[in-house]
Amino acid sequence: MTTPVLRGHWGYAAITDKIADEVLTRRPGLLWRLSFWSTFAGMLVFAAATVHLLRTGVGIWGVNVPVAWGFAIANCVWWIGIGHAGTFISAVLLLLRQKWRTSINRFAEAMTLFAATMAAIFPLLHLGRAWKFYWLAPYPDTMGLWPQWRSPLVWDFFAIATYIIVSFMFWYVGLIPDLATLRDRATGRVKRLVFALGALGWCGEARQWVHYEKAYLLLAGLATPLVVSVHSVVSLDFAIGNTPGYHSTIFPPYFVAGALFSGFAMVLTIAIPLRRAFGLHDLITEVHLDHAAKVMLATSTLVAYGYLSEIFMAFYGGDRYDIAITTDRWVGAYAPVYWAMLGCNVLLPQLLWWRRCRRSAVLLLGLSLLINLGMWMERVLIVVSSLHRDFVPSAWGLFIPTAWDWLFLLGSICTFAWLFLAFIRVLPAISMAEMRELGHEQNAVGAAP
Amino acid sequence: MSRTAPWGLMAEFAGAEALVAAARAVHAAGYQRAEAYAPFAVEGLDEALALRPRGIAAACLIGTVVGALGGYFMQWYANVISYPVDIGGRPPHSWPMFVPVSFSLAVLLGAVGALIAMLWRVGLPGLYHPVFNAPDFDLATRNRFFLCLRSDDPVFDPDQARVLLDSLAPMRISEVAS
């Protein structure tokens, strides 16, 4: 038998109470309150900035021809990438029977939902006339028009909308037994009512479990191709255009690898403070950190291969514009971003070859923050640097982000963090039903029942 | 004993193994409507009660097929029949361009199908259930395991049921009011 995923001996009751009490009885600490209210303020600023944007127009950002896609699109790609780790952990690792997913799948799914929501906001804001976004959907309009089915931007709308809805269903189905637990353990009348409505009347009958498990498995099976397809479709927004630096067949796998890379970095960014704040060291152990770090190392290598392949194809293909954009990335206006990106995404993750680094929470937290930064720089570089030098020198231009660009980036991070902080107070951050099952299996293997 | 017929007779167990053993015993004794309640998906419980998931995979498949074909048809209809646009002489029926949306809708409707079939099969949402009246039943979602013999089972006899449950060494036996 391999090393157990959980530390110590946890019975059904202990594991249930530990997780449920974080929601039901524990008073929020000072740190949580400070973070909650400061990110809440950040969310309000984000909302106010959005109002200003809608009233004034996208001109408040630094975008202009030739760089008409700036931070908004880069942020969208970055956020949707972060969202991929949740589905990977929930669905792919479930199908692969990886026991360690159980401690982290719930909050990773919540992270996915919130990140995908942030991702969905940016293209809408970038439309300029955000209130006409429904033109992307096929509906019987009086002009008799249809969406342009050959446009990757329409595919994007379908891919991201499907992703959010399926992720939500998967997350909610996983929550049903836990909501029933909260219903049975909550003391306040309002809390009981809310949890009871959410639990839909679940009573844990064997027939319910059989059908539930089947549906959960099928949802996992359906969500698995989404891990690959959503970011592939996002990458087609770029790859189908003929701009040098966009027009590349490596883009779909390269984007998916980058998505998992940044997603696992975000999972660790969340998991490490979470386990410290809630004292979850027995449930989210070094084994989890180690495995997540290994996934980061693997995806970092894939991303590095993507960088190499882009360079190789530019020179092997011999297209002068491809060569020009490649050398521009090395020495041009955005070269510092390029080299910083390589440092964050390729160089520093090499530390993860060492087991001691993979098990050091502090180092992993720092590293995952840097990887998030590095992946964000990669998205900006893809979007901006390719556009600022395309074919005709007379059409070249620089993109310089304005204060509003930074405000929207920081605002989205605050909103994401605020949603997550609210989530861990009102819903169990770890699946109690699955932890009971895991504890049952682990205890059966170990000592007496 | 027979004032008003109870909904069933409920036995309470401390462990998952005891519940599976008890479920096997009552199933062997001919009970068709025995219901077992557990705080997690206990391995072997479905076999002990001869339960199998029904209809979910089919609903999921139907959803997937409807999504894929419906999505493809929508795009074909829009581009070929309803509003054909000639862009550089490209064929209106440019099928590779229709794949991403068809795929998305296949996944979406497949997931919706599986979810609806699951809720339908297990009778959710249904906020009231007689077993919620049983003592300690709030622990069924925490650390206790219950086995209920329903009184509408053809082989149910109050006295024999109690004897049978007694022989399984439960922590307690109680009547569930209907």
C-alpha cells in the first residue's frame, strides 16, 4: 500500500464535524475579516470602473489600432486558464481514481467557477457595447440574422458558456450530500431552511447513492473533454487569424498546458493559506502539495516546449514576419516581459525537481504566485506583442496600459478573492461525503475498524 | 401493535460493514423494498440490495446526440437555408467550422440529461420523507447507518421484521411513522 493521503485517523464524525464547523459554528478570524472587507472594497471599485467603462467606452484603456486587443483579452485568457485546474482535478483525476483529489476538488471547483466568471466578464466589457452581447447567441431576432458560425469568437461564447454551466452542475451535484449534512447539523432556522432547500431532500438512501454516483461519473466523463476543448477554442481566436505570432498550429495544446500550469499554481495559492487558516494539515497534506507540484513541473515543461516550438517553427518556416516577431520578443519593446516570463514559467519551476521543494509550503506558495504572474505575462505577450508589429511598418504601434487597465486587472483579482472568501464561509470547502468514504477506505486498510 | 400501520421498521447501525451485512440478510430473506441509508456511497451496498442505476446513461446519451445533431443542424440551417453569405466563394456548408459549437452543445445537453435523469430517478427534489421522523436520523448524513424495512413490502410482517432486524444486532430498532 502506498503512503496514505490523509494524516492521522479520522472517523466519519470527526471528519464531518471538522469541515462542517468551519461553516456552521466557527467565528471568522481577524485575517478573514480583513481580507473579506478589503477584497469587497476592491470588488466595488471594479463595479464602479465597469460603470465608467460602459459610459465612456473602451478608450479609457490603452488599446488602439494596431493593438486593439489589450489587457482585457489577456485577462480573459488568463482567467479561463486558471479555471481549468478545477475541472482537471474534479473530472480527470476522478476518472483516473486519484484518491488525493478528494481533499481539494471542492474548492478547486469553486475556484473554477469564479475564475471562469471573471473570464466571461472581460470579453463582454471589451465589446464596447456590452449590452448587445446577446447578439452572440442564436435567437429569433427581427432582422433575421444569425451569429457568424465560422467565427472563433462565437465558438468561444458557446465553449465558455458550456464550461460555466457544466462546471456549475458538477459542483452542485457534488454539494448535494454535503448540503444535507449541513441541513441536519445546522441549528438556526434560516440556515436549516436554506440548506434543506439546497439539499433537495437528500437522505442518503442506497438507491440515491447508486444513481448519484453514476450521474457524477458521467458528468466527469463529459467535463473531461471540456478541459481540453475550452482552451483550445480560446486559442483558435488567435490561431485562425493570420497575424505573425498568432497563426500557429501549436496553439491549442500549448494553451491547454499553460491553462493547467496556471490553474494548479492558483490551486496551491489558495490551498496553502486555506489549510493554515482552517488547520487542515491532516486533510491537505504534503502528499497533495507534492502531487500538485509535480503537475506544475510537467505542465511547465510542456509550456517550455511550446515556447521552443514557436521559435523553431519561425526559423524553420522561414517566414520573414514570423522571424521578425520572434526576434522582436527577444530584443523589442516588450523584451523584459518575455525574459521575466521565461524566468517565472520555465526557469524557477525547475526547483520542483527536488522533493524538498515540492513539500515546502512556503516555497510552493511563492513559486505559485510567480507562476501566476508569469502566465499572465505570457498571455499579455501573446496578445500584445504579436499585434504591435505585424506586416507594414507604417502600421506599427505600442500598447501602453493605462491606470484603468491595471484597475480592471486588480479589480478582477479582488472580486475573485472576495467570491472565494465568501464561499469558504457559507459552503464546505472540502467534500464531507467523499472524505468520509476516503477515511473509511483508509481506516479499513490501516488499523482495526 | 397495529394501531395505524407504520411506514416501516428502522434499524440503526454504527458501521458500514454492519449495514452491508444487514442489507444482504434482509435481501436474502425476500424483502424487495428494504432501504439502506448511509452517509457516503458504501461499497457493496448496491450489490447487497441488488440495486443498479437505471436510465441515467441513456438520458445522457440522448442529450449528447440531440445536442450534437441539433447544434449541427442549427448551423447548417443558418448558413445554407436561412441566411447564406458568400465569403470569398467558400461553400456555405463548411462543416469543419460547425464542429466546435456542435461539440459544446453535445456536452451541455448530455450533462443536463444526466442531471435531470438522476434527480428524476431518485425522486428529488422531494423535501419531505417519512424517514426524517425516525430518531437520530439526522446522523444518517454524518456517521450512522440505517436500514428500513418498508411496511408496504409484500413480505412485511411487523413481528417477523422485528425478529429479523433483532438478529442483525443493531444499535436500536424503531418504528417510522408514516
